[in-house]
Amino acid sequence: MKVWIPHPAGRDLLGELPPGVTLELLEDPARLPSSPADVRFWVPPFLAGPAAGALLAELPDLEVVQLLSAGADAWVGRIPAGVTLCDARGVHDSGTAEWVVAAILAALRGFGPLARAQARREWAYHEVAPTDELAGKRVLIVGAGSIGAAVQARLAPFDVTFTLVARSARPAQGVYGVDELPALLPDADVVVLLVPLTEQTRGLVDEKFLAAMPDGALLVNAARGPVARTSALVAELESGRLRAALDVTDPEPLPADHPLWELPNVLLTPHVAGSVRGLLPRAYRLVGEQLRRFVAGEPLANRVADGY
């Protein structure tokens, strides 16, 4: 059987391949390395666009799509019947958690204005000092999965308190349900979004959500742009009442004339939270494990349910 992967480095990172597996490199979906027949296991490029998804119709023998991303929203509903979709849950925990911690610290300590002052060669002490601080903050993590746990572990030494929210409440673990957010938001100094993009979470951060956050609170979006309603977010941020650190936006990429670029209370990065040097070794370790399970007829990990 044939396996297609998108990175040359993946050949050496997969580990030992099972007998009978032919590994081919597909970096560009427009240039197939061979006939798509007999391709049973496909690894699309990281953060693949629509062109990659269109290839699904050309793979008649496909049985597994193994993503390199933790989010599967771009693929759910597009996978043919009989094909198993698996995400890369766990691969991005450390990278995304590091971004969240860095973004919170940068936003609270005024690194955005200070960076702009550095570009102007200005010693801007009185522009930002005294800054806010992380110590003593109440952090609400919306998305109590593996990345949420990684964020909590990294923030714990900063003398903060946590509230965790998941799709459904888990009282034995101290996790609240998403339906309890209206009562939880007024007590949150920092709100971290880590939920997958689904029909239930699209537009979760709307006018009511933002209005429930206290004055001066920080919204951190490391999930997907459409989890937040952009018009509501811009209106609240333009008022100066809230702050935001965003790695994702809607639309994405953000147009050059979008108001989010200019707001002084916004820290903006171009969807880089998971793009770290350790990504490929971790991702292809998972791919190799999944491939060996598949050939052996064993259950695959990280299967994405139809309802996501």
C-alpha cells in the first residue's frame, strides 16, 4: 500500500515502516508523486488549504486521513464515507501552551507598546509603567482538553487561580460546563480560548460573552478565529474596555486595512502558536505510531467523531 506524507524530513522521523508500505512525498497537492490508486493512508500538509481537501475525491482507496493539526474543523464533513479522520491531539500541547503564556505576559506587561516604542527609538518608561502583572490573576480556560491542561501547568507557578470549562461539566474534576460561562465570566481577569471550532462554538464569543467580562480583562484566542464574532470583538476593543491577544482571526489572514491591526490594546500574531521547531518530530512520531497500528489492524488513536 502507498502512504503519502508532506515533508521530506518525515521519512526519517516516522521510525521503522511495516513491510509492504511504500512511502511517497506529496508536498504540493497539484503535483502528485504517482497514481493516487493504492494510497490508503494520507497525511495532508500542516494547516492545509482547500486545494489539499479537494484531493480527497481523487483517492479511491483511501482509508485514513491523519492530520498534523490538533483542529479538524477544515476536514469534518468533507471526509468520504468509510475513511477515518484522525487529528494530532497532543502534538501541539507544549507549543500552543507556550504561546498562551507568552501572549498573556506580553499583553499584561505592555510588550506591544514597548516594541513599538523600540522601533521609534523611544525610551517609553512613562508610556507603560507601571504595567499590569500576572500574579494574582483569575484565569478562565475555555477548553479543558490536553492543551488546556498544558496551559494550566505552565501558568501554575505564576500565583494565579484557575477555572476550567469544557463542553460538558465534569464535577469530579472541578470542570464547569460551557453553559455556565455567563456566571463565570464576570470573575475572570484572563479568558483563554482553546476550544475546537464546531457549530456549537462558532460565535461563542459574542456581544453577551464579552459584556460579561470585567473591565480590563484580557481575552486570549489560541483556538480558531470564528470562535469569536469579529464585529463584537472589534467594538468592545475599540471602546478600550477589554484587551486581547490573538493568534487567530476571522478572516484569516487578516486584511491589511482591518481595524484590529491598529488597536493599542491588541497583541496579534499570525497563527503561529503551534509552528515550532519541535512540531515535525512530535507529529511524525504520532504518524509512525498510527501507521503501524493501521497495518496491524489495531484501533487508531485520535479518531475524530462525526459530531466533532
